[in-house]
Amino acid sequence: MKHVFVIAFLVLSVLSVVTAMLRPDPQSEHPVLYWVTNPQETRHRQARAFVDWIDRTHGLQVDFRIDSDNDDLRKKIIQGVSGVAGDLIDFRSGDHIHFAHAVGMIEDVTESARAKGFPADKTYEAAIPEFVFEGRQYGFPAGSFIHMYWINEAVFEQYDLPLPRERMTLEEFEELGRKFVERANPPGARQERFFLFGSGTFIANALRRGLGGDVFNETLTAATLDSEESVESMEIIHRWTHDYGIMPSAADMASFAAEQQGDAHVAIPLFARGQFALLLWGRSAVTYFRPLGLDTGLSVMEPPNVGFPNTSMGVRMVTIYKKTPNRELAEYFLQYLMSEDYNRIIAEEGEDMPPDPAHARTDAFLHPPDHPNEWGAHDTFARAAEEIAIGEPFSPFVLPGTVHRIWSRAFSEIMSDRRSIHEALGIATDRINAEIASAIAHPDNEHLLERYNRALEDQQRIDDLLARGEPVPLSLIRNPYYQRYYLYTGQAYDDGAES
Amino acid sequence: MSVSASKKRRALISGLAFLTPNIICVGLFTIFPVFFSIGMAFTNWDLTQHNMFKDVPLRFVGFDNFVELFRNLYFWQYLGNTLFLMIGIPFAMAGSLGAALLLNQNARSILRRGGLLLLATVGLTGACLLLVTLGMAASATVILVVSVAVAVLMTGTVGGSMVYRTLFYMPHFTAGVATFLLWKKMYDPLTGPINQALNPVLSGLEPMVLAAPDRTFSWLAIALVLVIGWLAMSWIGKMRGECADGDLGPAAFVLCVLLLLAPLLFLGFRAMPRYLWFPLSVGAVLITLFHAGRFLWSERMRARGPWEGAGGALLLTGGLLTLSLILFGLSLVSHHLPAMAAEGLDPPRWLVAYHWAKPALMIMAFWGAIGSNNMLLYLAALSNVPQDLMEAADIDGAGAIQKFWYVTWPQLAPTTFFILTMSVIIGLQGGFEMARAMTEGGPAGATTTLSYYIYSEGFETGRLGYASAVAWIMFIMVFSITIVNWKFGSRYVND
């Protein structure tokens, strides 16, 4: 037994040494910078461009490495709090960025952003709530995305239907949708073609906002998911799904995507072959369309207008890990995101909106030479990003991830007919408000309580002014949606002060 | 003497040297985290507040996490989900035992007789031909099924039991996620093979139901309820007889009666019309009281301990309860069938429908359990059943069922007890992988189990203290049930 043990020990030791020797050399003659991002080929092009750019503009040699193995929120957080995360970390939603910020693992870059030329106001206004908290900037967008409805023009021709206009009323949209469903699906057979595919929660958010409501109130101190607007928006989604067949149900989606239930990427090939006439997606959908060889006419429309035209904007964000030993180099990367080199890649590759809005007006963005079928789409994205896109409402009193989970749960309960719309939204509202109450009552959160109390006073003033029919000073409003909505309806005025 | 002591010491040192790495790892990665998590459960540890980037001190919050937990409605829903999924345990055990009994036969000798093989092949091929004729299944599927069936039978004939044992055990060594994805495809509500097979059946059933005379299915529903009542009363009567014989203690009797009747009466109250529920309930209670009264007057009752025979009685009561619940479900389906048929009978939407998601997971778990380690344990136990007992039973003229019930089943008691204990523990802790891969805990939390809840609270919201509290509540449940199992199960085994 002893011999067996010794032999096993020796074999394992030798194998350990061999494994260590086979690993990529962690040493480099240049400073090594790790970028935790998603595994896309275009990231490598962006990384190579950065190495050239920093050499050309700053005379620095960098060994820039992509880490796509750890591109998962839980891994990022756990590695972050363990002190071993990459120097630069991507986050692909405001929920994730806010979580990382709440943990405290991402660097405040406000001053260096001003010094190096990538302050928040250089990018889209609607993107700012995603990465600026209490006036401090935590990173810079590598790209911003807005949700619009892609139109497969060939499908409308096939069924002899008029193309949707860029902006349509709810009634027009529903009428066209019902006609499409009727013509595209033989009577008596299982419905296989739908008018619209998209994340139900996103569609509901846009409808709610169009009707005049939002997830939170004006000061982000309370959830308002049980508002009349919210109820009405869910009634519309429910009707589209279960009565009109405009949108696929969960069962339909499970059929389309048994391997990845609910995974929107399944929708791309289905859209390309005409099973969905419209697809809710950002501009980056073209990065999936192009490899599929989709060369039919493509255009884009806004979410149906129920009173206030709007769509949501999110960001793919690059942040700097607080414990990075290469902070200066990491800041150069954020600076690079505003550069001509980087923005040109974004425009050419068909990724989301470039960090520098000026590049959304270049010919490379609007008229990609190899893809004339897309030319009708990019300009609409560029205009929508500036005119109707609005940032998400992030309450400082509750984690956005928690809000998202509660809201998604309510959505699922409604769509599976588990609860009535009123009941599900009422429960969700109570739960979010209970989370807020719990957060501000926490003894470690005294600063939050003070902030909450100030916001409550402002909310009282807003409610009083609205009740009297007087306009509200913009500085009192913290929810980006209400800032835009009240200006649109004339219920607010810009008093020039900061909110 | 000193040489011997020296040898012992060297053996001890050598043994410890071998064990030390393992002891260190177990201590570091198992025992320490377990005790550490007890402490965590009583703190407000939140990843967003307490980490290397912040100097917010960790606070002791006493039982706050537990109080919050018990106030949280979703915790109760997820606990309910976990317990609901555990209803499948008796079926899984029965499936494992059934598979083990089949695999314990000498397949080669049976199959060489030819009759069974011929019968099975003819039956299967006939069924497949019928399906093809009626256009009820894609011919490719039929060919596949026939090919696999013939291949299985042929290889079984050549290779004997070992081939079947390997095939049955296959689910256990197939990667979990791959299996889950396969089942997800099978459960596809519109194009999956399960619903493809159910569709024509339901289409055929629909006109039959509608053509049936008025109230036929209501009477069938009532008949099923009466069958449940008859089964329950028969079992209570049988237990009373065992009490009279001194084989069952009074406390065990009362517990079994409560375990059997309380859920049935509650469900009946929820689902049945009052005019039906009331007389049935009163009847059940009166009959139960009658039996209780009879054995309370019995002289022999005093001669036995209160928990005598509890293990076996509880196990069988649990099995009967499960059967009763299924019959009750069938009764409800029968009652509502005409109305459902009028609207058109559709197959279940399985994973995407709130009320079907859990049964869908249970069916899959049942399939996995048949060919699991439990089957191997039963196989091993079956090989240990003394042949002389079987021969004695043969001499006494016992049939196959009698031999199983009076010889094999008691001999399997220790294994059954072990499997039950482990299944309950695994059941309480389980469900995470399935839910994560197939439903993400949905729809509307229908498949979120306690283990999934721990994961989401710990790693999605960062509330480590709260997640630890959930974990410890789960541990307390596992521990309590295991203690009960040991207390009653050991008696059952020794009986």
C-alpha cells in the first residue's frame, strides 16, 4: 500500500508540474491588462485596435488579454469580492452595474473621465442613469442599445400587407397584427407564425410608459407597478398573447426553443425565415442577421405609440475593478472607447449604438456598404436614440436586480393565468415597497434614510403641484422617465437646477 | 511487548499519515463551512454591505433572518414545492424495486423459452403498425422504437441480465444536464413526442366523452371517491386488527389514521361539493371512531408499546395516501371532463403551465429513479434473500405474490428503510439542477425548491445571512425527518 501511495504521489506531482508548464505564461515583458467580456469575435478586433491605439497615442506597450471565461454576473461578483477579478469588467445591464456598484467593487472614474475626455455627458443622455450614481461616474459604455421593432419586409410582401410605419398607434398596430396572424396561419392548423417576438417585460415597460406610468414614482421612493397604466399595459400584452396570437405564448416559445427556453437568440433565425414579422431587438441584431445571410429588406419601427412615444435604453458597460494594479492603463481603455478607432469598429460591425453619438451619423453606421438591405434601419436607430430613448429608473433604495425579479415573477404569474393582473401587480408593488422599507430601516443605512426622507419631501411637493395642476420643477424629479414625460405633457419645466 | 507497542505506534502514525490530507480537506472544506454557516445565519451578512471594499461591520441579528423567512410567503410556496416533489418518492422506490425484481430474473433462460420474447415483439410491432396505419406517429419514430425494442430484446437474449442491468442503469451515468435537455424537448407542448402521442388519444377521447350519457363522469368521480373511502377504511380496519393482535401500538395507529385521513378530508373540503363531502367525512370519522373504540377496549392493547409497528404502518400508509391522492385527482378530472371536452381536450403544456410543471419534473425524476443506485441496492438486497426461505415457501404452496409479500419484502426492509431515508434527505435538498436547467424555477415559481431559493438568495441578491438561514431550516427539516425515520424505521426493520 505504501508503494502504491508513493507511486500515486509521484505521478500526481509530475502531472502537476506538466500542467503548470503547459499553462499560458502569466508573465509578460509588458503590463498585462485583463478584460472580462463576452466571447465575441469582434472583441478581439477591438482589443487589437486598443493595443495599436495606446501605442500610437500614448507610446505604451500593453499585453491586453480577453477573459471570456468569467463573463457571468455571479462569477464577476464572487471574484470581485475575493480580490481576483480582471482589470476591466463588462456589465451588460443596469441591474448588473448597480449590483457591482452596491458591492463597491468598481472604481469611481469621475475625475479621470473629465481629464481624459470620457465624461458621462459625452454619450447618450438616456444611458447616463445606468452608470452615474449620485453624480459620480463608474465606467463608460462600450455600446448602448435601444429596443426597437425590426421589420422583415419580405414577410409583409409575402402576405400582401402594408409595411408598418415607423410610428403607429396601438389600434393600427393591433389591426395589422391581427391581419398578419390571420393571413399567415392556415385556419384550423396550429399557429406557427406570429406578428411580434420580444421580451414581454420590455414590451410592457414601453407600453406602460407610453400610457403615463412607470415602475417607480417621480422620486424613486415607491413602486407604482399597480398603477392603472401598468394594469392596462399588461392587459394589452395578455390580449396580444392569449386572444389575438400576435405574440407567442410561453408554450409556443418552448416549442421554438426546447433547448433554451425563453432565449431570445432562438428568435433570430425564426425572424429570418419569417415566423415572426417583427422582432424586438437592438441594432446589434444585424450581427446575427449577417451570418445568416438575411438579405431581404429590413427596417425598424418604434414600439406602438399609446400616447407618449418612447423606448428604453441600456448599455454594455466597461468598468474598472477597484483592486486593479493597472488603473492608469484601464482608464486609457475607457478613453479609447471614445476614440475614432473604437467607434468606427462599432459602426462597421453593426454592434449597438456607438459610445460617441456623433458616430451614429457617419456613413459607416448608416449605410454599411456590404449590406444595403439594412439601410432603412440604422437611421431610425440613430434618431430614436436621441429622441425617444429613455433610461431605466434605478431606485437607490432597492437593488434593481431585486426589482427585476419581482416584476418578472408578477409578469409570469399574469401570463400563466396564475393570478389576476390586479393581484399580481399589487403583490409585486407591495414586495418592492417592503424591500425599500427594509433597506432604509437598516441601521447601516442612515445615509440612505436621510436621502429617502429628502426625496419623500420632494415627492410631497410634486404631488401637491400636480394636484393643483401646476408644473413641477424638473430638479425635483429623479426618475428619468418622468423628467421626459412631464416635459412632453407640459407638466414640468426646466428650472436649471440639478436634481 | 515493547515491540508490539512500537508496531502499533508505527501503524497508527502510518494510518494518520494516510488520513491527514483527507481529514484536513474535510475539516477545511466541509466541517468548517458548516459551522461557519451557522454563525452566518444569525448575522446580517449581505455581499453589498460586507465585503473587502467596505468597512461596514457585520452585526448579530439574532433570529431576524428566520423571522423574515417565516413571514415570507414565497418561502412557504417553495417549501410546498419541495414537499410536493417528494410525493414522487414512493413511486420512485416502487419503480426501483420493480426494476430490480425484473433484473433479478435470469433473463437469458426466460427469453430462451421464446414465448415472452415472441409475445413482446409481436405486441410491440403490432402496436407500432397500428400507429402507422392510423397516422398517429411519425414513421421515423415508429421505426426507431421498433429498432430499439428489438435490439434490446436481442441483446438481452444474447447477453443476459447484465445487458438489461446496464441499460436500466444508464440514466444514472448519463450527464444530468443532457438528460434534462432531452426531457425538455420531449415535454415540448406543441411538437414534443409526448404531446404528439397524447394529441390523437385526446382527440379520440373527446367525442366519446361528449357522447356519454349525462352525469356518467360525475358518477365515475363519485365512484372513485368511494373507492378511496373503501381503501382507507379497509386499511384502518386492518390496522385495528393488527392492534388487536398486538402488532401495532395505539399511538402508531392514531398517527397513521391522521396521516391518511387529514389530507384527504382537507382536499375533499377544498374540492368537493359540501353535500357530498359532509356525509362522506362523517361516515369516515364514525367508522374510524368505531375501530378506535374496538381496540381501545381490547385487553391486548395494554401489553404493547404505543409505537409498536409504527415504521411499517407509516410506510404503507404513506403509499396508500399517495395512491388515494392519485385517485382523488382522477376523480376531479373525471368530474370536470365533460366541460373540458366541450372546450376541446388539449394535452398538458407541461413545463410552461403552472400546475403541470411540478408533475412534469416528477415524471422525469421517476424515470431517473427507476434505474438509479436504489435499483442497485435492491438488486444487492434481493441476492441476499435466503433461498431456503423461498424453498420453504414453495413447499408451503405459496404463490409468487405471497412469496414476495411474506418472504422477499420483509427481507428487503433494511434496504427499503435506507433508501427511504436517503430519498427523503435528497428530496428535501434536491430539485436545483432540474429547475435551473429546465424551468429556471418557473413558471411563477412553480418549480422553485428550497435549494434553488438558497442559491438565488445567496448568489443573485447577495444576502448570505438570509440564505444560510434557509439552509439551516432545510437542515433542521432533514434532521427531524431522519430522526423520525430512525425512530420508527428501525422498529420497522427489526419487526
